[in-house]
Amino acid sequence: MGKQNTHLVWDWNGTLLDDTEAVIGATNAAFGEIGLEPITLARYRELYCVPVPVFYERLMGRLPTDAEWTVMDQAFHRHYTEQRVGSRLTAGVEELLAAWTLAGRSQSLLSMYGHEELVPVVRGYGIESHFVRVDGRTGPSGGSKALHMERHLIALASAGAISPGRTVVIGDAVDDAVAAAHVGARAVLYTGGSHSRASLEVAGVPVVDSLEEAVEAAQDLVGREHA
């Protein structure tokens, strides 16, 4: 694999995995545990941001206390684990990943879902073999992906000829673009997950409505002649 090849770093929740209903259900369950009203998908996409406590501040009018954050975070993950079981891969994911692999190109997965939970879940969907590396969050939840992206790219570079300048992050959140910029990579954002199109467009990177479009945009960003 040469440095001319475009490398894709895929996000998981809301990108490869179509789990938005599970996320909204778990979010509302967490809200209910501290007496907040449920939120609609449209409202979620309008207000969602990272770090997550700031998202809660937008809803509550104040930052949650440490005790509230602990209750909400634990409740979210407990309910999400229950509800994720019914989630499917986003339409066309298997074909896109397989085609990229067959073309001799590399791809990896980086998620803010806990690493110990992520790896068996990805394996269970039958797509793990397409990735040269699968990394989930280590440490506390609720923060940005930037430092995780930095470690992910360092690990990729040490294992082969993958460079940030030839890397494109595909995700559903502004934080994916922030993390890409942090390591000198590019980003394409997908509207099918956590953010509205208007929220994503503030990142100043290509915004698309399908993962097929995301792959095409990624190739255009790096240059088709080198893809």
C-alpha cells in the first residue's frame, strides 16, 4: 500500500451503524431519570454537540451537575445497549466497504463508543475484516474525538504507509471534522446521523446525504488520480 492511496477513517454510531432511533430512545430514557422532557429527533439534531455535557446545557439551560451527569451518562449507556440490538448497518455499507477493500485501498474505524464494547459489536455485524484497525474510546465518555484520532493515526502510520494528508474521516458529527483537522486529515460529513445539515455545514467540509456520496467526495478531496 503506497502513500498515494486514500485512507478512510469511518465513524461508527450514526454513520456505518444506523442507530439513531436507539440513541434518541436512550437519550430520552436518560433525561427521564432526572425529570427532563423527551426530545424529538429534529431537536436532537439541531442541538447535539460535543462535549456532551454542553449538549445537555443547551437543553437544560445550565450545565448538569456532576451527579446529574453521572446518572444521565450511566442511564444512556444502559438503555443504548438494550436498544442497539435492533439497529442495522446503514444501507449499502457492506458493498461500499467491500468495494474499497477489493480496490486495494485501506480503511479503519474510530468510534467514541467504548473500545471493549465496540470490537465485538463490529465483529457481530460481519464487517471487521475490512478494517486495518478498529479503535473505540478509552477513558471517560462525553469528550471530543480529537485525541483519539491522533492516537489512531499514529498507530496506523506505525503499521504501514498511511499519512494524514491522504486520510479522509467520514462521520456524522461536527466533532469528526474537528478531529480530522486536528491530525491534518480531511473530512466528509453525513446527514443521516446526529446532526442536521445546517449544523454540519458550519464545519466547512463537504456534507452529503449518503455514504456512497461520502466515498466519492473523499476521493475528490485527496485526488482521484492518487486514490
